[in-house]
Amino acid sequence: MGGAIPLLARDYERLAATLADLHYLAFAILMLANLVRTFQQS
């Protein structure tokens, strides 16, 4: 039973890192879409 806690903690660390990566990816996509829209208007 004691070994399950560090395993969970490691999973949460990986989840946090994955969420951070997804956050940057989403930000990049939104910025790209914004740029495309700006270029289409001009």
C-alpha cells in the first residue's frame, strides 16, 4: 500500500507537465489563428 502514494505523485507530476505543454500548444494555436485573421483583413 505504501508504494502506491509515490506512484500517484509521479502521475500527477506528469499530468501537470502535460497540461503545461497543452497550455503552450493552445496558446500558440490561438496566436497563429489571430495572426492569420489579421493578415486576411489587411
